[in-house]
Amino acid sequence: WSFTDHTYPYLLCSITGATGHHYPSDVHLVICHHGLDGHHYDLKLYKTYLELALPQVTFDFLLIKGNQGNTFNNFETMTDQAVSEFREYMTTCMVSPTKISFIGHSLGNIVLRNMLTRAEMAKYLGCMHTFISICAPHLGTFVSSSSLVSTGMWFLQKWRGSQSLLQLQLRDHPDPHQTFIYQLSRKPTFEHFTTLLLVSSHQDKYVPFHSARLQLPEDANAICTAMLANIWEPIRRNKINVIRYTIDHSLQLSTNSFIGRAAHIAMLKLQKII
């Protein structure tokens, strides 16, 4: 066996900051957050396909890791972790991003939205570009089309003592107007972006279809109606480009497809969709 030691100048420059290396001036940072009990690699395929589809764009990706295994915590705690990882990224990156986009799955979208309300993010709000929201419970999960899933989530919340599930059900305060999800609807989030993509599926029973699409359900109550008004008014005022994608899956009959879990996680795995 013979071994030759090669030195790669571009790698050396990125580590040492040596002169002569031309860093890109236009970096597009994409921050990704997984869903309930998910893994920070859940959205890795989106990273791969974005890089393949847009080779002319210099992407960088921040896959939030610290909330892995901790998604039953309350949303403020998860947001603290996400903001901390973003701040760490900004202190170590070679070039500050000129554009920042979000990709979230399920409750990860709530964490991403809540990040925008933090003071640490204020100076970056002008960089926000695209928000890809995949099966997100933006209006909570208290109006569900599946009594089976609602019951299962209720038992899961009790068993794990989950604050996040309690917040999604708008049961974290006696007054619904004081709940986390309602209060988040009143804060500036989506209007910072130029484009909002809302991805949903009728077959997904984990997240209500109307909640992922930001639309009124048939049995809408006053709280749901008020949250929608809070969210949509600034979107319309700022003329944000909103695109809805409704996915119909071809799924084999199974327990997972019956309870709606298969459609919920298919968004992460099926390459045709991505």
C-alpha cells in the first residue's frame, strides 16, 4: 500500500481563514426543524433536493439538533434552544447570510415561528425569504377530524406530561385568548417572508387539515376564527405570496395509514413529493 498526503487549499482556507480564498458574497441560510419526537435529519432530503435543484445558489443549512428528544417540552424552551443554535451558527459562520428561509415539519413550524418573536432575531428579520410549512398545526389541534387521534394525543400528553401537546390543544390556560398558540397568532411571523408555502394532506390525521392550510374548518369556533384573522391580516397587508400544496398519497392499507400517521411522515420520505 502507498499513501500520498494531499493538501486541499479550499479546506485549509475555510479552517484557518488564510487569504486568497474567495468566500461567496450571497449565502442563503435554510433553518430546518423536525416535528414531534423527530430527528434533526428528518428534513435532510429537502436539503439534498434544494442543492440539486438550485446549483447556482450558495446554500447553507442549520438543522436544529438540540430539541431532538425534547419535543414534549413547552414551546418557549424549544425556542430558546433553536435561537441558541442560530446564534452559535452566526458567530462561527464565515459569511453572514443575505437570505434566511425556514423549513419545518409538524410542530417544528411553531418553534420556527416563535423564533421570530425573540429580540435576538430582530436584526435578521429583513433577511427572511421563504417559509416552507409542512403539515403544521398553526391553529393548534383542538379541532380534529379524528376522534381516535385526539384520544391518543390526550393519553400521550398525560403519559409524557407534554407541555407542547397541551399548548397545541389550547389547554395551557383557562382563557383561550391567553394560550400560547393564540398569543403567537397575534405576533409578527409570516409577514417577514416574501413567500409562504403551506403543505398539507387530507390523509394526515395528526395535524388538522385546516390548521396546516390556515383556513376555517367547518365547525370553526370564535377562537379559531380570531386566530385566522390575526394571522391573515398582516399577510394580506404585506402582500406575501402564499401557495398551498395539497398532497394525496397512494398509501398501502396499514395501521399507520388508518390513523393518519403514514401521510404525516410521508412528507419527509417520498422523493416524488419533495
